[in-house]
Amino acid sequence: MRLFRLPIAVLLAFGLMALPAQAQSQQNQSQHGTTVGLGLSLTQGFANSGTNSISGSPLSISVPVTFSSFRIEPEIGYVRSSQSSDLTDATQSSLLVGAGAFYLSQMEDVQFQIGARFGLRRTAMDYETEAVPAEWENSPDASSLPSDINTTTLNYTLGPALGGEYYVSDHLSIGVEARMLYTTQEQNDLSPPTVISLPPSGSSESSGSLINTEGAAYLRIHF
């Protein structure tokens, strides 16, 4: 899967500025008073950790609440995938709950935002298999290998975010955003049988952290 190219999104956003659009007054009207909106974002992270993408759900829904020069934007995203074969079935789901807080600044036809985003993402994987590793085929312990494995991962993210937004009309805007996030990870894990070298003895816990960048494209409707 190709990484999301933030520069391309920026070029598309600025390209739209060259199209016939509403007057500058429309941009200013969007900044005065309080508006509540509905947004759809496409996010791609430039780093991942194993099977769990740090960027979270690629699609999320947000509710931007915009004041004169300030915006808060809670968001939620969910993704679920499954894979099956003759001997194994694997299902993974990820739920993202987060929010952003931004200061807004108008410059000609573009509204810039600078602030921070934070979030919590819970990823769960269910792995079922009837396969037995070759080295365990003749072992009396083969029957003790787990056939149903559950893994739960919690990611906490926090970091600065910078974006730009263009109002196509008073009620519709498109935008792009770049982020640098610090992520901590807590995982309750039991390795799948295909990589087991010793008989399993229950679950294990692990933790880690990383810093990664993300790019996002937004479509927002403002009421």
C-alpha cells in the first residue's frame, strides 16, 4: 500500500483556489460566530508497528465546533478486517476515539490551523487455527496448543498538528493536515501457534513507544 502523499493533497487544495469561488467575505463569515459541522477524514501514517497501524483507522468522522478563532474537533473511527484460509481465521478491528484543539488564522483565501491532537485507539485481534507447527506434530504437547488467540492493544497518541483549509462555500470546506505524534502502546499478547517455539503458558504483556508522522485530508460541512 502506497503511503499517503501529503504534498499531492496540498497541491490539490491550492489548485482549487484557482477555480472561480466565492468572495473573500464568505471566508470571513465562516470565522465569525459559532458553527458546528460534520467532517470526514482520510488519514495515512508513515510508520506502523507490526500488524497494528499507528495511524489508526484510515477513515474517521469528526464534529468540528468552530468559534471565532478557535476550533475543537472530536473524532471517531472504526475499521475491521478479516482473513480466512483452510486452517486459520483471523479478524482484526480497531476503534479510534480522539479530539483536536486548534487556533485559527485567516490568510487570503486559506484558513490555517495550528494546535494539537490526542487520541486513544483500541485494536483487537482474534486468531483461530487448526494448524500444528511441524516441530510439534509428533509431540504429546501438541494438543495443548491454543486454537483461539486474542490480542488487545491500546495506543495513546498526543502531538502537534498543522493544517490549512479552503472554504468552497460558506458551508463546505476542504483541508489537509500534518501531524507528529508520540504514541505509547500497551499490548496483551499471545503469539500465534505458527511462531511458537515452546508450549504456551498463558498471556504476556508488552509495551513500547514511538514518534511518527501522519498526513490527513478533510472534507467538512459547516452548519
